[in-house]
Amino acid sequence: MNKKYEIIEKIGAGCFGVIYMGRNIRTGENVAIKIEPIKSEILLLKNESNIYQYLRDCKGIPKVKWFGKDENNYYMVIELLGRSLEQMKVLRGTFTLYSTILIGRHILGILQSIHEMGVVHRDIKPDNFLFGLNDKSKQLYMIDFGFCRKYSTSHDPATTNSLIGSPNYASINAHNCIELSRRDDLESLGYMMMYLYLGILPWADSTDQQIIKIQKLQILEDSRVPLVLIGYLRYVRALKFRELPDYKFLFDFIKIKD
């Protein structure tokens, strides 16, 4: 790869691509390398690399170090990160409400930052948020922009062919195959926070999207869910397709109580 990077070991799989830990041969710096076969039916890596570059000044976006290809694959090299929220959740079991809110506010800041750049992620889930390494170990980073796209405030929502994103965290609009906007990223964050706090979502074992949607609608009546998360979800679900979310209100609403 450009005679500069070498692959060490596989560390995961993202949206239509495999991720490896690699190393800069010249400097010894460890990096993450995402690889996509050129023969893939859906080529997303070049677009994802462009999105990373476009969002490079946003909070919580890892830096792209190189993008290129050979006769077989496309390659994107980005800074190496640590464990994902999903991996931390597996290790810890559940998070306290304090930790859940702290994480939620952190991610809310990242979402506000990318939304202000005119894009929505559309696949918010614990696997797509990773902690940094070393002196950045308390910083969360958002990854996997394969489903990311610009949102529009100039038209009414269109319909989609199928659900976009991960069923466990997808918004009600996603289940209804309605075009996604800023509100839907925020709703997915709400389900993420519930997952971290409860340990498991009520619909986790279901593969029926209709059942999942019904259970999501019923979660507002679940006594196990803290009122702060219920209130957050009520607000983001009430947002209109083109409406600008009041991020300041949300930060104040889910603030950490002493």
C-alpha cells in the first residue's frame, strides 16, 4: 500500500469493508486500515473517505492519513482507536445513569457538529463509537460513514426502499421507510443510552421489524427507563423532518445532576 503501510492483523468489520490494524513502515506508527474489494457490488469506501475529509474539523472524527487502491482493493488509512462502546458494554454489563448521561452528552456534541456540516450519519449504534488511545482515552470518536449522506431542509421527506441503519437502534421513521434527517440520529442515540443503562433492549431478541417498532413505541411506558431518557425520546420523536433540533435544550435536559 503505497510502500508506506503494512497490515498486521484483522480488528473488525465495518459497513461493507474489513478493518485491520496496520503500521506506518517509515515511522512505526500504528494505524487502522479499512479495505474494500474493487469487485464489491457496492463501492462505498471512496465516498466514506471523502466524508471523513469533509468532517475533519468536527469534534470526534478520526483523521484520514491516506486513501488509495491497487489492482484488487481500495484502502483507507485512519488513526488507530481503542475499544468501542459495544466492547465496553460487554465488559461492564451496564452503565450507571451518570455514566450513560455523560456518554450521551459526549455523542450529542459529535452529532451536533456533523449536523452543522449538513450531514446525518444514519447508523448510530455502540459499535460505531470508539474511545481514543493514550492521552485521548476519554475522547469518543464516530466511525463508519458508509450510510452517511447530506440532509435536506428544502423538501418533505421521501420514502426509502427499506430500513436504513441497524434495527435495534433505528428510528421509528426508519422502520416506516421514511427519509432520515437530524431527528433520526438523535432518536437512535436515545435507544443507545437506554441500552447502556438497561443492559439489553426489550426488542433485542426479535428479528421482526414490526414487533421491534411496536416495542419501541411502547418503551415510553416502561418503568425501568429513567424519566430523563423518556423525556429525551419524547422530544426527538416530536421533531419534524426539516426542523432544527434545539441542541442546547437537549444538553440542558440530559445534564448530569449533582
